[in-house]
Amino acid sequence: MSQKTIFLIGFMGVGKTTLGKKLAKALGVDFIDTDDELEKQLGCSISTYFSKYGEEDFRIKEREWIANYVSKPQVVATGGGMPCFFDNMEQLNQKGITIYLERPAKELFQRLINAKQQRPLVKVLEADELLQFIQTKLDERAPFYKQAKYVLGREDQTIDKILLTLDA
Ligand code: S3P
């Protein structure tokens, strides 16, 4: 495989971590998740960090993480907001191969409704508010996500298809 990092990007709940672990295994490389890395560094959960210091501060930590990141052959699942602040998307594109896992808001909603508890931006939202939030945020974030080298729809979000895409 390429010596470069593969960054999986996309909205919360799209499946970056699940797919990323499988992809790393198929490629025989390590897998990391920026949320886990930041939690180790910050010494608390992202949820706790948000409530203590606020989102802005968290975005600065994410920014520092990507600025200091040295590319190596591994798969990295990025936090859903990381590509959408500062020049992070540019950094990700410089340091590796970016893959955007694209899904419509309604599908993200189905996936997130049962997995919102550990996610500070959505954990307090009721179902109807959650759908609205996803629609608004996705519109805001799509222009960043779409700067990825590869934009994959649902049909292409399989290990086989990704391996073919990377070889191409
Ligand atoms: C966020 C997504 C989360 C995490 C934080 C903020 C976002 O990561 O970084 O809760 O702004 O979309 P996941 O995409 O892994 O849930």
C-alpha cells in the first residue's frame, strides 16, 4: 500500500471507526481514531472536555493534533468536525489520502439515534431536533468533506471497493 496515511472523514455515526478498523486489518497497518488519541492526550472523555472547556477549545486541540501529525502508513478515523475547521482539510490532504464516507442525513439520523450519548453535540437532542441538526450541519460541512480525494457513496463503502479505489 501507499506509505501515506489513509484518513476516513465524514459525519458522526457514519461508520469511520468500524470501517477503518477493517480497512487497517486488510492493509496490514495500524488503526487509530483521532477522538481516542485526543482523549488520551486530554486525560478525559471528549464529552467532559466539551462541558469543561467548550467546543472552541476542543477545535484548537484537534487543530494542534493534525498540525503535529507525521504521516505514516496507517488508517486514521477523524472526528466528524475535524475537517471543517481552520485549514484542517488542507492538512489532511497534504498528509494523506482522504476518503469521505458520504451518507444522506436521514441515514445518519437512523445510525446516530442510538449512538448519541457519548457525542456532546447531539446527546441532549430529541429525535426531531437531531434530524434538523444533522441536516443543517451536513449542509455546512459538505463543502469541506467534498474536498476529499475520494468521495464514496453507500455502495462504495466496503473494504473491497475501497481497496480497488486505492489501487486505482
Ligand atoms: C464531532 C464528532 C465526534 C467528536 C466530537 C465532535 C463533530 O467524532 O470528535 O464529539 O463535531 O462532528 P465522531 O465523528 O467520531 O463521532
